[in-house]
Amino acid sequence: MEAKVLIPDPSRIKEELINKYPAKVAKKRSKSIVINDPETVPEVQANVRTVPGIITQRGCSYAGCKGVVLGPTRDIVNIVHGPIGCSFYAWLTRRNQTRPEKPTDENYITYCFSTDMQEEHVVFGGEKKLKVAIQEAYDLFHPKAIAIFSTCPVGLIGDDVHAASREMKEKLGDCNVFGFSCEGYRGVSQSAGHHIANNGVFKHMVGNNNTPAEGKFKLNLLGEYNIGGDAFEIERIFEKCGITLVASFSGNSTVRAIENAHMADLNVILCHRSINYMGDMMEVKYGIPWMKVNFVGAESSAKSLRKIAEYFGDEELKARIEAVIAEETPKVQAIIDEIRPRTEGKTAMLFVGGSRAHHYQDLFAELGMTTLAAGYEFAHRDDYEGREVLPKIKIDADSKNIEELKVSADPELYKPRKSEAELEELKAKGLEINGYEGMMKQMQKKSLVIDDVSHYESEKLIELYKPDIFCAGIKEKYVVQKMGVPLKQLHSYDYGGPYTGFEGAINFYKDIDRMVNNPVWKLIKAPWEKEESGSLEASYVTQ
Amino acid sequence: MTAKTATQNACKLCTPLGACLAFRGIESCVPFLHGSQGCATYIRRYLISHYKEPIDIASSNFNEETAVFGGSHNLKLGLKNVTQQYKPQVIGIATTCLSETIGDDVPMILKEYKAIMGEADLPAMIFASTPSYSGSHIDGFHAAVRSAVKTFATGGAKKNMINLFSGMISPADIRYMKEILTDFGMPFMLLPDYSQTLDGGPWAEYHRIPPGGTATSAIAESGCASASIEFSSTLEASKSAAGYLESEFGVERHQLPLPIGIKASDRFFAVLEALSGQPMPEKYEDERRRLVDAYADGHKYIFGRKAILYGEEDLVISVAAFLREIGVTPVLCASGGKSGQMKKRLLELVPDMAEQGIEVREGVDFVDIEHEAERLQPDMLIGNSKGFTMSKKHELPLIRIGFPIHDRFGGQRLHHLGYRGTQELFDRIVNTVIEERQKSSPIGYTYM
């Protein structure tokens, strides 16, 4: 869609962002703050450690492993091995929903299990307590699987959660028990935890059940965590289209589905950052290609469905998908027609996640809004610049500490779903197989791209750009709103959602309209409305 | 109750969270966690979800090397960066499980840091040791308050002022306490005062650190106060700020339960009258009269009802005593905290608790509480938002008090203390019972 707003030259803004920092910090930060050019895509420094004392929005490895990837599967009992805080803070705080088929089906999402480590365990070791905790959880629920998550002290005192898990798995017999070394100090952010989680799920779950999956067009949905019911909307669309969802990683998922995932013929990836490892590993071991899709935005959803149809190459599927798009689009268009006159020409900033800052730009474009600046909290360079930079990414001490699984083709189960020739043909048709072009190629020239934006920088950005809406999470929400700018939470959706698919797009348009055109903002004088502030002169020109 | 080893659905939060909250109540103070960045992020998001205000917490961002070789370098670098960006007057440093497990000697690192940097231009630094494998959030809170007083308080000639260590109460409660002390015409130092930092207005200008909080100059004077009032039933003098001031500077310590209910509020006002030499201002006599009147008018709706009460020990003890005052039986008083004092302290306020069928459980979680609920068949739950799942499952109304309240709006503006707070709480309890009646009655009561 056409941009309606000219973006001011951001070089002065960049200068302002870093001039308060000590020289060394300024030098480091300037590599993570870049002025975009979609043609030549400049390098962005990403996935590097936050400098101590610079307040970041990033979380930890444990948060990425337990909170993000493993949390949404409803029938795994997740036991957090450590003192109480870590388990408490990840207790239902992610808004990932789940829908058991029957009310009596297993669902442990509302539980928060912790070994609640005390001083004596730090001194004398906590493995014994962990094993008792596993036994207790088993006796209570007889779950199919129990996962153990290590928090900071565990690695330091030398508790071996993997050995304890193996021992208990053997003892219990009918329960899969496995551990994760996701101590909070590992890696630079939650991203390390995603990788650790992918490894564990791949090693301990995927491939455990070889029952052939039913259905003609079978795929897995990777990197969709069902925040606010997002996965439900995608499931609805798939069902309408006649696409079989074998497993979801991991929104609204079950142990059985994940164990059976290798029976699908395609992996579609939503959040590339958190789950691309799984896509790669399943490709190598089972011969299932993966494709990057985006179900955030009505146009993007339609595009993603067409990509899936093209992959399967079935005319009937193509026709059915076109019929679904034709049926869904008028509802969406009616809402756009109503709302767009009120949102046209407004501006947005997105600093969130490892894929959301990219995906949600599509929804804003559909409302005629321009993204001035965007960045991820925990992504890597490939999420910004595209996967072609992968060979150029420097391996630092932090990434070296995260295990890379050695995966090879399974002697029995490896079956390439498409031949080399077929894959080439699909690529020639414009299908990005096993690829992701990243965020920056889709962003306007002179938009600002900032990795791991600090609290200080985001305040400064608001002061300088005066956006109509800022998208981030709860940690930024109230400081941004204090300055008279509405903040849309793109982690928890401010209790809203779903925002995926066609229904989701409608929800999002309405929510954004309610926020940017809300009368309450007239009662709050933004700092720059009060008097001359040190900001840039307004240089937005409506075309 | 089953004796469990693991904790399932905890009824407590971690120690450093309490310390960060207390640091937020000191003017121009940035809380700083020595450990992995995840702790700062989690604690920020949790506090923010309740207070709905920005909360910055810095961290020393441990990595694997730091975890092995110690956090001295990261701490110093972090302090330097926070100082440069925020220009705070104070940095409140609390430890985490990580730095405590590896045994970082923070006071020594701070000493080295000061030596390198030269004292003059540095912000003041408060340090609280808060490993989360020891105690719960309330212990971290008190540790931070005590440490602030130890850092700043100096002795000297006695002044006509008192200290109020009000504990982990709501911003609205803090404002009310300040109003009361002001109306008594008594100079005071209230610590920690996050009434504005965690419940303030929009900003006309940018603030690195939100305005408000107890000034360090006021904390410095706390050693010269004529007395301290400390709200807590279970806090030992050796762990409390008022305890420190008493032993160090001879400032008399008045330990009072949180003033909830008429009796406890009367006790608080009596101490204020004694310390100020002033009678209770008419305004509060009025508030008290209205409350007594409300008790008389509302008793018939709630008398004989049973409640399960949970949360921090001090809050539970005080609310339990209040419930007895209005004829509601707190059949279970539960806490994830484990001071070992809970039963004893409640017994002092409710001597007939055994005959009334009041049970006290320390160190429990929500699974334990739920087991008890099945046996005790209460009419209502009183506590924080974490009781929601139980409330939904057992179709019990939940009256939200304390912290955290993240599934309702305005938790930071709830009153709990004094005649005014009791009035608010009383009205909510009565209305909850009436609403249940209204909902369950086939005709629905539309007039009362």
C-alpha cells in the first residue's frame, strides 16, 4: 500500500538518541540503530548482550523456554526447578489460550508448579526435592509428559535436571519426563530459551508417534502461540480451506500432536525467530520443507493461504482457498472503509518481539498508517536483514553456549516431500522455501530500525517523532501513555485479540481506531504541546 | 491437607520484588537488581500490571562468564550507566538468587566502586540482600526499608517528628496516612512513599525517574524522631527499620497491626493522640461514626458468613480481626509466608479464634487453600487476584485486596486502612454478599 507520510531524515534523531551515552555505550548502540534502505538493507547489530545498567525490555532464557515455547501446550506438566519467583511470574501471564476438546481433558495451563527452592537446597543440592516434585505431579495427574525448567541457581549448584528426568522417566514408565537447561543467565535474551526449547521438544517429543496423519493437505503451524486466541482463528480458516493442521508449535497444542508432527507435509512458520530451528531440524531429519507465512493482516493472510495452495499444487485446494478469501474479504473491507478515513496518514512505531514488529506493520498499512520506526526485542540479524545473512553472522561467546543439535536424515522416516526439481520450480514461482526475507525489505526508506531499544531511547523517540500510536508491551505501556501517546500491547494485546486472519484483522482495526481517535488524549497535554521542546520541527507532509 | 514437597500455585512472590517496590518509594531512586536481566524484567512486568505505572528496574545483566567469575565488573558498569542516564540521587541495589548463590560480596564491590569513582559525585547507594530462596516478597520489602534507614539515618538532637513505616500498603492508603498525620499537625517521615511514583498523573515534562517518594533528607532525620510507628504484626525488631532506629538512636518503636477495622484503627489513632498530644481531629471522629453506623446498618447481610482469607501474613491477620468485628468468620487465614508468628499474633487480636473455628496456615499455596475450601465451604474469598481460578471453579465471590490485583482496574487506588479504608472494605463485602443473593434469587432483589 502507498505510504501517505514522508518520513523525516532520521540521522539527527539517531544522533540525539545516543549522545547521552558514555562513549563506549554510544559506539555500541549506534550499530543497533540504523537508517533503513530496503534496496541495500544495512547491517543491524542484533542479538548482542544488553549493557549492564541500560534498562532493557528483554527477558531471560527461562522466559523464552518455559514461558513462550513450552507454556502453551496444555497437557505437559511444567515444573520450574528453582526459587518461587520464576514460576510465579510465568503463571498465566502470557495469555496463551487453549481449548481442550472435552472439559475433562487434561489442561495444566492454569497451574504453576515450583520446587520452591530454599536455602538448604542451594547449599546441599535440590535434585532430591525435584524428583519428589516430579513424583507428586505424576501421582496427582498421571500426565503424558512432565517438563523440568532450570532457573539460575540450578546450573550453579550443579543439579543435573537431565539425569533426574531420565531417572524419573524410567521409574514412572508411562510418562515422558525431560529437562531444559534454560538458566536465566544463558544467552543474551529469551531467544536463547527458544533455541533450548526447540532442541528439547525435537529431541524428546517430535517423532514419538508414527501414526500416519489423516487428510490430504497436512501441515504444522510453527511459531504461533495462541495469544488472545490467534491460533483459533487460523484453525478456523484452515478448516474452511480443507487444510489439516497436524500440530501447532505450540498454541492450543497437545503432546500427542507434537509427537506426530513429522507426519505433516509442510511446516509453515509464523514467528521465525522463536521456532526456525524446529523447521530446519525437521527438514533435515524428515524431509519436510518450511515456508515463512504471516497471518497478521487480512492481505497477508490471503497471501499466505495462496502460498500454501501453491506449495501443495492442487487445483481443488486453490479454488477452495480463493472461495474462502472471496467470502472473508468483504467483511474486512467494510470495516476498513469505515475506519480508514480516521486512521489514514497517522503514524506508528513498533518495538516488540522477534517477529511481531514486522508482522503488525501489514495491519497498519491496511489502515493507511505509516511505520516510522520499528525494532525487535530479541531477534537476530536474519530477522531484520533476511536469512541470506546467516553465513555472515559472527558466532560470539553467548551463541556458542547454546547447543546446536547435530541432526541427520532419519534412516526410516526421511522422505523428501518435494523433489529438488519441484522445490526449484516452486522457488521460481516466487515461493520462499526455507527462507525469510526479514523485516527491513518491507520497510520504507529512511525509517529507523532499532534493535533492543532501551527505555531511554523509546522515550526519546516519542519526544522526537510524536507518533500516533506506539506498539510494545506492558513494560513500556504506562510511560508512553504518560506522554499522551496510546500504547498498544502486542505481547498480551491489552486483553483483546485475536488479531490473526480475517476476523483478527477486523478486531485490530477497531482497537486501533478506538485508541488513536479516543477523546481522552485531548485531556492529556503531551510534553511537546506545552511549550517549545527540543524536538524536531514537524516535518511530516501528507502526500 | 496433603503434605506436599513442591509448591503448586504459590501464594507468595519473590524477595527482590518487595525490595524493588520499597525502593520505588524513595525520592529519585532507581532500583537495581544484581543478577540476570530476566529478574528485572519479570518483576517490572508484574509490578506494572498491578500499579499501571512505569517502573524501571536496572540490572547487572549476568551472562555465563559473570555467573562463573562473579558480578563485580557488571555491577560497577551497571551503576555507572544508570548514574549517567538517570542522574539519580539514590540507587537501591538488591541481590537475586544468582548473585547470592555465587556469593558476590556486594558491600565490598560498592566500596571498591566508590574508591575508584571518588565519593563526591556518586548517588547514594542502598543495599539489601534479598535471595529469593529465603523468605518472600514481604521480607524483601522490609529488608530494603531497613537498609534505607541504616544508610541515611543519623543521630542528633531529638526533633518534634515521628516516623511511620507503613509496610506494603496501597498508594491510596499511603495518601490517607499522610493526610491523617498532616491533620494531627505532626511533622513526619513516612517510608516508603510510593503514593505518587506508583499512582501519579500524566507528565507535563519528561521524567527519567517519576516524581515523588520519601526524600533522603527526611530519612536522614528519622534517627532524631520522637517515635516510630511500624505497621506489622509479624516483623521482628531485628529485621525492621523501626527496630534499628530504636536500638541505634533510642527512637521508641510502636509496633501496630495494620489498622484495619475499628479496634485496630482506634489503637492507631490513640498512639497518634499520645505522640502528638492532640485529640483526634473531628474529621476522623466523623469517619469513625459513619463506619460504626454502617456496621449497624449492614451487619444483617453478612453476619455469620464464612470467608477464606489469604495473602501476606500481616494483611491477613489484620483483615481477620476486622472480619470478627463485623461477624464474618475467617474460617481459614492462609499465607505463603512463613514467619512462624502468624497464629500467635492473630490470637492476640482474636483470643477466641479456636472456638470461632478460625484456622491459620502459614507456608501454604493455592492448591492447599483449595483443598481446605472444599472442606470449609466458605461464602467468599478475600485476597489478591491469584485466587481467581479457585473462585471461578468453586463459584465463590472474590473480594480483591492487597497485591497483586492484575485482573481488575484500580488496585492501586483501593483503601484498606483506617476508618476510611475499613469503610470501603466493609461496603465491598456487604455488596458482594447482596450481589450473590441477587444473582441466586429467582426473583432477584431490586430493593433493600
